[in-house]
Amino acid sequence: MKNKVYVIQDIPGTKEGRPKINIIGASEYGDLKVLLPENAQIILSAGPLVFKLKKMLSDFTSDDYLLLTGDPAIIGVACSVVSDIANGKYNLLKWDKQEKRYYPIEIDLYQKETS
């Protein structure tokens, strides 16, 4: 089974067929799966969004990646949800402007500090 790259929010301009940025390079790390439309927002209560993201990310594994796109508040919720599902261990993709490519970043919230 191939890894998944969960794209938190669709790229602005996608609806009109003119996305502002090209994220195809992220598909090197897995099949792209867009979670929310570009216009999604947290309105008044985060509850409905948390519930929706928990459902959409329920199959997230430690081999999958989050691509942090869209509203920072929604990105925060998605990272929290994935951290909860994956016991604090998950992967992100970070864009490097100089190299013009994505780099994987491993997050482990509970790793022990080495001295």
C-alpha cells in the first residue's frame, strides 16, 4: 500500500483551474489526498472542524505525511489530530525555496532528550 500525503487545504485558485502553487512534487512521498476546500475556515467553534478532520485522518499512519497548506488555525488543528492518532509521531513535508523541492520532517513529540 502506498503512503498518503494529506494536503490540509486545497491550494488557492484550484477551483478556477489556476492554483497559486504547484504541489505535484509532494506526490514523490505518496498519493495526494486533499482534506478541505481552499475556502474552509474555523468559524466561532472549532468543534465541527475537529470532528471532520478526525474522521478524514482516521487512517493516518506513521508512514504518511501532512502537507501544511491553508489557514494556520486549521493547520494547527490537523497537526493536533494527527499527533493524537499517531501517538506524537508523524511526518511533515517542508518546501525548500532554494532547492525547489520538499523535504520530509519527522516529528516525535515524546522523544527523550539526549545529553
